[in-house]
Amino acid sequence: MITVSEDNVFSLTNKYFSYVFRVSPEGIPEHIHYGGALRDPLNVTAHHLRTQREVASTFQGGKFFSLSDTPQEYPSFGTSDYRFPALHGRNSDGNTVFSLHYKKHKITKEKKPLKDLPSTRGGACETLIVTLVDPLHKLEVELHYTIYEEFGVLVRSAKFRNKSETEIQLQHAFSTALDLPASDYEIMHFHGTWSREFNEERIDVPKGRFVVDSARGTSSAAHAPFVAILEKGSTEDAGRVYATTLVYSGNFAINIEKGEFEDVRVLAGINPFNFHWRLKPGKKFCTPEALHVYSDTGLRGMSRIWHDFIREKISPPNFKNKARPTYLNTWEAAYFDVNEDKVLALADKAKNVGVDMLVLDDGWFEGRKDDTSSLGDWVADTERFPNGIPWLAGKVKAKGLKFGIWFEPEMVNPKSMLFEKHPDWILHVPGREPSLGRNQLTLDLSRKEVTDYLFRKIDAILSCGDIDYVKWDMNRNMTEVGSAGLSRNRQREVSHRYMIGLYRLLRKLTQKYPNVLFENCASGGNRFDLGMLSFMPQTWTSDMCDPVGRLDIVNGASYLFPLDVMAAYVGPSPNHQNGRVSSIQTRFMAGVFCAARGMSLNETDLADNHNELKSLMAFAKESADDMVGGRFDRVIKNQNEVCWQYTTRDSSKVYLAYFHILSAPNLPFRRAHMVGLDPNAIYVLEEDGASYQGDALMQNGMPMPYVATGQVRDDVRYMSKGDFSSYLFVFEKAG
Ligand code: DGJ
């Protein structure tokens, strides 16, 4: 997979892509090719052009060589390249000019985990480590590249080492730099906010610099840490796609810059805004990992690569291909009004409708009657839960259910025992009143005593042995980011040190409780990223449970994430987030393509919809094993229709869901061109035993049910009448 020529041309090639760069005659690592796999990758250097540019500065006397016109593997600033650099900082002379040159390289047949940060797992892979050095300031930078035999993902990171006698300050320490040749490209990225996560936006790559980033302390729903550069006009099935994401959950930036010669630079890593790392002599600093995917079969090909990789190399392996329990969550059923009797009554109801697990959400701890108090204390409320959580968990389990519980460990309310005792354990800066978010403050996880305290508190509950699931919530963005545990001149390290502390805590807990199913949540999808997914098999994708709102969110999230990592539930109607009224069937259906399915309904809703819920939960349970490890495809997506296909991991079953948002008279007949089927196989529709040929379903398409507004005929398949209707086809492959 990794080959190197005598004159230091490096190729990383597998069946998905070739990534080629060389050491230029000037000693600069110069990018040559990223794209489809090449038969003779080391020879592609012949394609590289240099010219004499008018007005361009030439690199340190080099003829015809300006770094502004050179695609590079790890650019810095100040020596003829004026674009945003991967490395920027202050050297011992106090200036910001670094110049990195090739020193040596090594290839290993493995991939080592990063020390403090989550990272992709190894396996059949090779890693190339190229060491660059600034000989003047004795800064060494190792560029790490891992390529896998079976995956179309390239993993990159950088490691800095200060080999000088004086401190170096890092400001830009990007994980990766990718210089793509001039062409017509578009940017695809996802933006949003609470309950409106993962809105897709596609724009032409503008001249100048376009950045998606976060300075909120979480990767955030505002701009998800993901960007795809698309060959203009790419579709689900065609076009070259270069996508990038990070294994990181904190402040990140993905920069896209179209330079003066129209080449496009992608930089991804820790957000340089508000970041500063003091690298003392002899010390190392390691960036998070950045992942690149190349697909020449459009967005579908891209998603396929991400989904397979996330399942195999990111998600905790002990939950791989494991059916997830169906559940009843107390949140929208009771909000803070929870107590032992209510939980046990809901557990009975849950059991009656065939649900596997009862999840006790927010509100169970001392004094927590609303969102103004008690975060941080993590002891059960003595009035409402007099027998404690372990007792309750045991009781629920005795009913034949699993038991799950909610925590928001990273937070503290000013009204809490913890804050009274340790007011300096929060993120804060001297002399300024800390801003509140949902009446709470963020604990300073950069301090070990804080993460140790949280471990003890959570451990005290999980150690009873009856907890099957933990929902790990995080409901505010960070402000007044400062730490009483760090000196004045390390305050700009706090955000990253917070992440290291969070990951340390998660590692310790998930290692001690490998069988507890952790669900990642940050008011829904405010921290839905591969860093969190390295510890938690699933994520509460959004608080938006209205089906119309949810469709866009799941559709957007699916570009990167497989269904294995998503959770959804049937919420109340009218919906609590947007007030829309919809049928229980469509509410269920909008979340049906998710590994974890459940409901959050009160006793009245449960009683009123008992039979329907029972059959939906029976279906959820029956299909739970199908919904992990399979293939998800977006088939139709426009303002009024969504059609998704899901093929199980053994290809024996295919689910096809069709959603029609607003009804209208005299609509066209629609077909869904199914994908990835066996053209020679017969697919039998479960509902009526009708047989369909695989090639016909793909080429001619499956006729979608008709949206009835008037008369109906017996021989036509109809959607339910009115707005927000949905239909699910289930096919069995007959051979
Ligand atoms: C935000 C989450 O997204 C909800 O599901 C719920 O757990 C609340 N927090 C509880 O406070």
C-alpha cells in the first residue's frame, strides 16, 4: 500500500484511492495527487507543472518556485506562500516564520493510538511517518498518514516536538493540509442549531476563504465538523468528492481557500482562533486526527465509505452489529416530574407495549425539580427516589426490562452542593461574572480533580451493576473559558485541555463498564462527531421528534454517519418543539431508519395509542438486528418527498420508506429507483407477496404509493390521506 521511490516520491495506494506526494528539490513535501487509484502512482510526478508567475515571490532564491503556487503537505507562512498555513506560531526569536524541510521517514505495518485523544483503530493498515524539521528553530513536525487495505479513508495527524532550548508557541497546528488542483468545485457542509441540526448547504467554492468552525467548546450543531469538496454538479451517483472530518469534539476549523491561482486548500484541525499552545523545550504536541475520503462515485459512494469505516474503526467494537434495545424515555413523558411510583408505572406500561428498556432522563437527583438546580451533585432525590437509583434499577429489571439513566456530568448549577464547595471548579476568568446557559455553568474538565470527582460520582451509580444504558448529555456552549488550574499564560490552552480531560473521563468509564450502552447527547446533535463516537455507540441525533423536522436532520446526518450510531423516538403530538400534529405512524417512521428506537410518551398517550404502539414496537424489536451493520441509501430528497432505502448487512432484506410531506390533488405517479440490489434476484414484498426483479427495481423503479385526496380504487396502493404521510415497503430477497 505504501511505496517510496529512491528520490522520495511517496505513494499511499489501495483499491479506493492513490495519495501521492514527493520531496521537492528544495526539500519541501509537495503534494502531487489525491484521487482514484493509479496503476503506477510513483510516476505521476511527471504530471506536475511549474511556471514562472508574474509578481510571485520566489522561495528563498529558488528559480520558478513560489510556495504560493505549490501544493504542499504541510504549509507554513512567511516564505512565499500567502495562503492560510497549517503551521503558524511564534519561534524563539519572537517572529512567526517557520520553514519545514524533509528530514526522514518511516513506514510501519500498524497504527498506534494517540495518547490523549481518541483515534481510529488499526488493523490491516500501514502508516507513513514523515519527519520535517525547521533547522533554524529546531521544531520537528511528524506527519502521520495511515492507509487501510479495506477502507477508502486516509487518516492524517501531526505531531510537534520542540527540540530547541527555548519555548515555541503554536497557534495553527492543523491536523491536515490538502491542496487540490484548480477546478470547478462546490462545497457541501451542514449547519444548524438546536432541534434543526444537519441542514445541507451546497455553494460554489468562493474565491477567498470559507471556514466552518466552532469556538463554542463543542464541535456543535451550528457548523458540523465535516466538509466535502465536490466536483461541480456531483450527484448521489456521480462526481468526484473529497470529504474531510475530524476525530475531535471541541473547537475545530475546516478552512477552504481558493487561492489566486484557483487551487483549493483544505485545512482541518483545532480552531486556531483562541488557541495557543506553549511548547516547552523537549515537549510534544499531538493534533487530533483528520480523516479524508475520496469517492469518484458521488455522494453515495462517499457515504458508503464513511459508514463502513465508522462502524469498523471508530465505534466501540463491543456494540458492533448488536441490536439496540427499544426504550421508553421519561423526558417528554414527564420532564422533571419524575418519582419512583411514576417511573415504575411507566415501566409497566413500557412492558405492556413490548419495549425493552426504561430510561430515566433528567430530574432524578436531589433538588432537581426544574433546570435551575442540582447539576453536579449526582445523588438521588431523597423525597422522590427514597430508595435510591440502584434499588429502582433492580425493580425495573425485575419486571424484565433493562434500565437506563441520564447524566449531564460536565455541568454544575450555581444552586448545588458541588458549586458551594468548589466555586473555582468551573470554567471562568477572574473578575467577570460567568454567563449562564440553561441556568448552568461548565465544569473545568481540564482539571484532574474535577474528572476524578465525576468518575467517582458516576461510578457510585453504575457499580450497582443494574445500569444498562447511560445518556450523556451536555446542554450549553462554553463561555468565559479560563481555568483556575492553569497559569495566566496557558489560558488559551483551556479548551483543548478540557477535551483531553473529557476523553480521559470517558475512557476510564467505558473501560470499566464495557457493556453499558452510552448514548451521546448535547441538546441533541450539538456534539455529534467522531470523537464522541469513539466512546459511545450511539447519539441522540436531535431533540426534534416531529417527523417533518426529523427527516431533514437524519438525511443530512446520513452523509457522514451510519444508522448504527443514531437514536430516535416517537414523541408526543402536537410536537413539543414545533407544534406540528402528525400520526403516530409517521412519527415512528421518521425514526425507523435508526439503530435505536423508542418512545417518550406519557401514560395517557401510551394508553390511548396502546395497540398501535404495541405493533410499532414489535416491528422495532423485530427489525432491531437488521438496523445495524447494513447499508443506507438516500433515494429521493426534495422539498416535499423523501425516500430512503436500507439493505440489511446480509442483503436478505430491503426496507424502503417513502414520506410525502404536503398533500395536493392530482399528483404525479412517482417511482423510486432502488440501489445496490442484486439485478438477478427476485425481491418479494412482505405485505402482499408480490415479486419484483432486482434489475427492474433499480432501472425502472418501484412505484410509490399514491397520495389520495379524493376517490380511491382497490387496485392502487395509497398513502394515508392528508399531510405528513408515510409508507414502508419491506422486501425479502428470494434468490
Ligand atoms: C436535552 C436532551 O436533548 C433531551 O433529550 C433531554 O435529555 C434534556 N436535555 C434533559 O434535560
